[in-house]
Amino acid sequence: MYYKASSRWRDVLMPLFRAILVSVVVELSGFAAGAVRAEHSVESPDGNVAITFDIGQERGDLIYSVAFDGRPVIVNSRLGLALKDAASLETGFEISNVSASSHDSTYSLIYAERKTIRDHYNQLIVDLKESNTPYRKLRLTFRAYNEGAALRYTVPEQNALKSFVISAEKTQFCFAADHAAYATHSAQGQYSKVPLSKLTKDCERPLTIQINDILYAAVAEAGLVDYARMRLSPGQGQAHTVVSSLASEVDAATPLTTPWRVVMFGRTPGELLERNYLILNLNERCAIKDTSWIKPGKVIREVTLTTAGGMACVDFAAEHNLQYVEFDAGWYGHEYSDESDARTISVDPKRSKGPLDLHGVIEYAKQRDIGIILYVNRRALERQLDEILPLYEKWGIKGVKYGFVRVGPHQWTTWLHEAVRKAAEHHLMVDVHDEYRPTGYSRTYPNLMTQEGIAGDETKPSNSLTLTILFTRMLAGAADNTICYYDRRVDENASHAYQLAKSVCFYSPWQFLYWYDRPGRSPSRRAGSGAGGSHNVIGDEPELEFFDYVPTVWDDTKVIHGEIGACAVLARRSDESWFIGCMNGDTARTLDVPLDFLDKDRTYVAHIYADDPTISTRTHVKISRWLVDSATVLKAELPLRGGQAIRICPATADDLKTHQNYENVKIKERERLRSSPKESVAHIRAVQDDLFRIGSGSQNPPQSFLGGMAFEDPALDATVNRLLGLFLSLAHSL
């Protein structure tokens, strides 16, 4: 947190002062409608995020701004809705009422990236009315969270406006400077780092933006159910501004409430990712009373579309702690043919010669406690949804993968979410492919297990792209990354330890593993390479135990290192065990991985799976096992485009006898420095150089930094410098 004054009382009194100020403003607004002030503000519970709303005096424009820690981030941005064949709802308004409220609760989901989620915000509701006839009404709701800012429109029920069509949304995000943004124009597209001034139309959301070295933001959408999808386009004639761009018109009737427009904040890319639960907070609570049938798990795709292949996958899943087998495109005929019938089992001859006794596989899977998932292309879904859902429930199917669904326009957004609700009525879980990106609907209907909307392993992404996606697309929620392991693309673009780490870093309650691979007992699909080919036979490499152990849902999540496009280290907890994924980009590096999140006074075993070209297996993964505790700092040596996967679990009595203590490099370093005073002084000087640096060009005026804290007070800066000088003097005297 920034500290702008040396007085410790500021931190105590300012939150109270802010609360009193907001209360006074709201109280004054209650005397009469004509007496309501134009400008109103609301702050987050921690005081960092501030939203200000104002009415333009000349035209009655709706204007808002967002600041973080007192610094403008979004400034003088307009709001409004353009209507077809009617005057827009964006000017000529006056405030009729203002109300403020606070909310603080925690909740648990049946699956998530953390066991409990806090929903804590301060809210400002502004009721507006046109100054002249027909006196239409509009409501704006603003929420200030510690994690970010959110706003939405409500068109209340009224005689002056009943049925209408929204032709465009006029929500602006006018940034205070020309920051760098990570943009793509397709849910499965490539990302580019460009200044806001260079953005082109229809960028995908979330749009991650680097405000400066110590602040990141992301513009996102939450609660999209019955509305057109938002994308982001440059504001015409306005510097470093983006505006909401709807995929279609919206056919509406009062009362109407739009999805949330969200600005997430984090001091690092990792903190931004840790806070992605904000999207869930902005969705309705679970609407399914009995959720006992909704079960996350790991999935293997059956690539041969044969009975023998299905049986082999069921056996493999049961032996390797996977929970599901999925039959993809081709099991009911050619997926792109309107004549293919998803109510029948008729294998596409271009994909497989069969035979496929699907009912026999389903029954065998049931005996081994393995669920079956079926893929259905949108051509069949749109024609047969109401027939196949009860049919699949009768067959004993556990879930459906919706393929190539239409996304974006209002009509298809509504259809898709209705299709998820209908699946829930028949106890069917859902995975949505291909261009759909989540906005938090899994909180309301948790049978929506995961979705694509990502350049996953199917697209052969580069490491830098994957490490960009982690801090952009993954802010929206779970992603079906279709993790490969034996396919040749792994050797071309990454490493096998890197692939193991993906199962930790990329969250998906249904985690597809071995995407192009098949068990050894499965028949070969073709003689050469490719899905199910000879190169894609799953072997007996010992590191596969990591996939056996890794869960798909978590009790806690921490981002230890995160640099967009360069590297990431994530730690996630399930019960008493921790799993760590380390992914590296185009530069070899060594990263410290402190284990201070482990329980104190307890010993654990760290199972480390690392790239090592000297290992004779075809995957070249070395396994080492060490005793560790909360004081341990692991050294993750990550080669170019390499990775590490780590499983940490409480040590047993046998573990204590079998494994050695990990060399705690930090403790040994401190011991070495104590024994060498001159080297200690050099080390301290290096630390001083690292701690004190001039802020980036986006910070004005320049500031000094100490351990990530900024001091604008010159007297405080001078005091800190004197203390460091004293510290160095003491070091010289050692």
C-alpha cells in the first residue's frame, strides 16, 4: 500500500473520515430532489478504489471516474444507452435520488479456486430522471470493491418506456494515460501488447492493462445472461479511451438490468489473477437446490471412437485417478451435417471404422465409477436440445460438451445460458466450446463446469502466448485448455514438466488431460502421428503420477511469481496438500519459491518434477523428493520454455526416514554473509540499489520506492535514506 504521509494516525482516521464524508453527502441528498448534488462518490472498504459520479452541467451527461489509491485511472468517462427509433438515454438527466449501502459476506461454492470467497463492497445507487418530457427514468449502480470497480444500468418499469431496442451501449473507459494493453480480437486468438491509442475495434474481454510498474487493471464483463456480449473498441476522437461494443442489438422490456462492467485492480499481474473471484461476486447465488450430482474431475478423450478404445480409456481412468472419459466429434455422424442425429450412435466413417458399442462402454464405465461425457455440435444442439438432454440422462451420461456454439448476439447468449439451465434439469454437466468466455454464470449454475474461449493446446500456442493468456483470459474464470502430453507439439513449443505445471496454473473443474493421446491398450487410429497415432501412446513414465494426484478444484490459491508473457509460479492447496506449477517463457531463469504458506512446525515432502535432458525417458523429466517446511525456499531452475511441477504433502514416518532435508538456500546465504563482512556490505549495497529506484514515466512526480511502498513525503524519504545510511555504517563496522 502507498503511504502518503508519515503520520500513523492517517491510516487509522482516513477510513473513518471517508465513511463520514460519504454519509454526509448522502444525508444531504435526502432533503429534496431538486437539492441533490450532482457529484457523488463511493469508496471501497479499504479506501483504495474510489468511484465518482457527476452530471454534466450543460447537457446533463452521465459522467464517472475511477481512482486507485488517490490516483486517477479512469477519468471523465461517459455513460449511456442508445435506443433504436428513440432518443438515447445518455443526456438531459437530473438526479432524483441517491442511496448508499455496504455489504460484507463470505460464501462457499461446490468448487472454486479457494474454499471461501469474500463479497465485500460499498454501493452507490443513483436514480435519474429526464429533465424534460417524456421524463424517462434510469438507474446506475456503482460498487467499489477492494478488488475493483463495477457498474451497471437498470431501466426501471415505467409508463414512458416499456418495450425498446438498445442499438448501442455508450460506456466509456477513458484512461488517464496511454497505458500498455494486452489485446486480442478473438477468444482463441493471439495477443499483442499495444498502447491504448493503438487498439483496434472489438477487443476481447478481459482487457488487461499495465497502469505502471506497480498497478495493473483489467476491463471485464460479469453477469452476462440475457444481453449481447460486450467487447471493447477505441473511442472515436478521444485519447487512450475504450468504449463498450455490443455484439448485436438488445431486444428489451422494462424492467431491464444490464450485465456488470468491471475494472479489476492488482498491484501485480499475480494479484490481478488472485482476485478473479470478483467476477463470481457479481453473479447471482446458486439456483440449483441439490448439487450432489455435480462433480469436478479429470477427463481423458477417447480418440478412436471404438468400443475397445472406450474400454481402454475407462480402465486407464480408473487406474490413474481420472474421473471421466469423453467421446468427441464423430460418435453420432459428421458433426457439421444437419442430417447427423445426436439421438443415435452412428460413427462418422471419416473419423473411425468403429465399431462403437457406446451403451456397453457406458455400462462398463458405471461399474468402474467413471463418468461418460458426450460432445454435440451446435447444429444438433439447436435442432435437438430438448430431445437429447432427457435421452442422455436416461442413458446414464454425466455431461455434454457443447461444440461450436454461437456466441455474442443477444439471441444466442440467451439461448446458450438457457441450454445450461436445461441441462441442469436433467442432471447433466456442461463444457462449452469454442468462442465462449465466462462471466461468472458457474456461480448460479455450477453444472457449467468449464469452457474454452482460450488458445489452448489444440492451437499450438507459444510459451509467451500461454503466459499472456494466464493473466488475461484466466481473469474471466475456468478454461478448458485441452492439455497435451505426448503429442509432438509439446516438444516443439514447451517441455513435459511445463505441461505438468499447466494442470495447476490453468484452472478448470473439468481438466482435460492427454488430449491427443491414447492408452496403450487402445487400438491405433492411424499408423503415423496425430491424435491416437503411434507417437501418442501413453507410456509408463514415472512423472505421470503427478497427473494422477493433481486435483482440479482448490481450497486456496497463491500467485508467487507472475510476469505477463514471461513466467508464472502458482501454488494451490487441496486439503493438506499443495501443488505448485512453474511455467517459463523464452529466457532461462531461476526463481525462488518460498514455502511460507505451509503450516508452521510441520514437515512435508516435496515431490519435484523438473526438466532434465539427461533423463533417459522420452519425456526427460527428473523426479526428486525432499523434506521441506515453512522456512524452506525452493530454487526452481527453469530452462528456456521449461517448467516444474511440485506436489507437497505432509511427511509420514517413513518419509522422515527415507528423504533428506532440502537445502535451504536462503539460510545458507545468510550464514555465508555473516562469515564475510566485506561481502555482506556489498550485498547490502546491492539490496539498497534494488530497493531504491526512480518510478516509471507513468508516475508523476517521480517517487522513491522501498520494498514496493511509495513515499511522496520528502521528509519521510529523507528519514528512510538516513536510516539506510546508518544501516550501511553498521555493516562497515562488522
